[in-house]
Amino acid sequence: MSDSTWRAFSLMQEIETQRGSGAPYREFLRRPSLSCGVYSLKAGANDLQAPHDEDEVYYVVAGKARIRVGEEEQVLGPGSILYVPASAQHSFCEIEEDLTLLVFFASGGPTD
């Protein structure tokens, strides 16, 4: 696929594929300036992610939790959209309902 080829995705299919993978995060698109994936956490789980080198945007598809960015917290639910700047300490906490997030990373996403 060339860099100029457009793509269409089914959010529900990407969520099903991520769930079937057994991993909490599954990337489904990586380009030089953008990465997209699905991130899921079960109710009561601990979010162990570390700060990323890229800006990111989360869209809450399902679930209820709090997000802690630095010293600030906010409640999130379906339809919430959240921007986290590169290098910001952040984690999801008090996950009351299974959380499913659509994640967009600037600059191609995290490296393994």
C-alpha cells in the first residue's frame, strides 16, 4: 500500500479483533505521522502505561472510569474525547465498567 492510499475501517470489527488478540492494545493503522488503535481495560484493572513520546487523543467508546493526567482527574464515559500531550504522566483509574478506547497517536505511535 502506498502512502497515498486511503483506508476505511469498521470500529466494531477493530474492537472485536483487539478483544480476540488477548492484548490490551492493538494498533490497526500506522503511518509516518499517525497511529490508531483500540485500547481496552477491564473493570477494576490497573492501567500500567507510561508516558508516550507522542501527543495522543482518546475517544471513549464504552465504559466508565477516571483519567488522571499529572495531578488532575476527570470522569470519562462513552463519547468523552481527551487529549494528552506528549510526555504527560497519565493513567486510567477507578475503572467502574469495562473501558474501550479508540486511540490516535501523532507521529506514528509508540515504539515497542
